[in-house]
Amino acid sequence: MFEYTVTSVNSMKSIAVKGRIDALSSSDIKKIFDDLILAGERILLVDMTSVHYVSSAGLRIFIGAQKELKKVGGEIILFGFTDPVFEVFKMSGLDRFFRTATDKNHIPELLYKDTGRAEINTREIDGITIEYIEREAGNGSLFTVGSQDRTDDSSYTEQDVVSVQPAEMKFGCGLAALGDTYDEYKHLFGESMVINNTFFFYPAVKRSSVDFLINAHQNPGMTYKFLHGFGFNGDYRYILSFQGINAAVELPSLIGSFFNISRANLLGVSIIAESKGLWGMHIKRVPVAEQRPANGKSIFDSENFPDWIDFPVEPSCMNNIVVATGIAVRERAFLGHEKASLVSEGSLFHLHGGVFDKAPFGNNLAEFDKEVTRIFNERQINKIQHILGHSRFSRGMAAIVEIGV
């Protein structure tokens, strides 16, 4: 017979297991682990006090969950072993694969020893729990690339293309492509983003697929081709994790929380988050002169809009990983006349995001960049979107560059 209960212990989930962990019960405990990991739990406490038998089939479930959690900076911690069950773990060499405690009272000592957790600040802001670390970092810089002026009437030509050296843009967004000659890439421009010198773009063609280049700055012969966009450079001033307290976090509220922590007027942000309803749009055709609407109207005119823009009528991408980057401004006036077009009227941010497969991700603030790289290397990316304000997230991490204005 197998029974279990799940409770919260110091903001972590504790699973009290009773009975046998064997081939008959292994599917049940696997589901428990899977559900908790996908819900964002990273430290799972397992109370083994009432477990009197564990088979190899049961051990395999523990091993699989531990490996999954280790990828994202988490782990299973076991406590309350009976001697016979602990002997099974020892004989399998698993006493070195899991951290163990004699009882739950020793878990805090095990968890927080030499972790530097005292350096993490915790705040609650507008229904969001935020933990963050602050670093010494000077102001970053923001620059524009090309112009959006020719988008409305689809009048871009080869002369409007701006080549950007990857080493000059650590983060960025825009309408861009890769290629050597204009004839080769002129119909491939699409929503793009650059995060930590990794470039992604989503060609505006039918049955599109995201193309990307990791560590593009290491290729001296490579250039990004932009019709328009912006980039920013700088070091992180803050790295934070966030989670909605009673509901998912709406993007405007999340951005507002950043300005509650930072006193800067302009921020460069990068975000890893789990979507609870993504509102995102992307261009479906490249606004070059030869594709100009025959009716002479703007591509955003109601007559042309459906053919040119993929715009949501309802949220999508539930539970997918979203990795996004862009800028946020406290008040739009701080951007000045030259850069005001980077943020639309009525909005205080401009973000592009990649939609990746559903999977757990880490929340170790000290390893934000490593987690971004791991997602880029291991997870399938489905599309790049211009992220809209109604988007909602259950939890995630963000890194903030303060930009001088």
C-alpha cells in the first residue's frame, strides 16, 4: 500500500511517503515529482519515516527526478530514513547522490550552510514575491539601429539595411536577418532578439522557423542585418526571481516592480519566465518596397493588417518557457525625442521574447546567465514574438542593466 501527503515547510514542498516504493507505486510518485517540478518547485523534501520498502524500480524514479532537478539548480533532500531503507540507498551508492538529514529539524542547516543566502533581499511588491541580489555595476548604454519610418508603407530597400557587428550588441531587439547578400536575405527579415550575444530571428515567411547563432560575437566575419531596432550593453545591477503570490503576474506589474527596486529611469532587462498566457505578435511579411500593399495603404490599416501582422485574439503558449529581452522606461519622456519611437504610446516597455518548449528551469540567481545558455542549448525554440502587455507569468527570473539617460 502506498500513501502520501504534500505540505509546505519553509516555502518548500515536503512529501511524506508511507508504505512501499516499488514497481506498483513508482508511477504515482513519479507523477508527484513531475507535477511539483513543473509547478516550479526546486527543492523537494521527502519524508521517508514511514517507508518500509524500496525496490530498484522505486529508486529509478528518485534518480530521474534528482537528475531533472540538478539541471535547474534544484535537488531532492531525503530525511527520516529507517535503517533497512537507508541500507538500500547505500548499497546502490545513492547515499552520495542525495543529501540526507536525520529529521526535518536539520534541513535548514543542510540547506543554508555556506550558500550566501543572507545576501539575498526579499520583498513583496503588488502581489509579487521578489528575491534579488544587487551588484556593483556602472550605467549601461542604449543605441538605436536604423529607423522604423519605412515600416508603415513597406518601403525599405537595400540602402536602409544596417549591418551591426555582434561584438557591439550584447542585448537587442528589432527586425533583422542573417545573410551575405541582400537578394539572399531580403525576404527573411523578422522579429529578432539578442541576449548575451546570442542572436535569434523569426523570418517573416509562411511555415517559418526560428534561426539562431550562439556566441555570434566570436565570429569576426559575421554581421547582423537590421531594418530597424535597438541594442543595449552593460553589466547587471540586479538579478532577481519573482513569483505571483495569489495569481499570475501581469507583465506591466512585473516591470513596475523592477522600478520599485531600481531608482534608474531606463532599464535594459532580460527575463526567463513560465507563461500563464502569452500575448505576442509578429510580422508575417517583410516590409520591403517590392511587397508594398497594392492599395497604397499602411500595412497597419484594417484592410491590410490581417495579411501583415499575426496579432493574438486570445493568450497562448500556456506553461511554455519564455526568454525575453528589451527595455523599460519609468516615464516615456525620459527616452528623449530621438529614441521615443522605441516604446509605443501608452506603453513603458519594448520586449521581444523567444517561446521555448515546456520544461523546468532553474532559479539560482548567481547562475542566471548559465541558465539562459542552458535553455538555448537544450530546449526547442518555436517562435520570436513582440511581447504585449497582457502577458502573464507564474514565476521566473530577471536580470537588470541600469542605462544612463
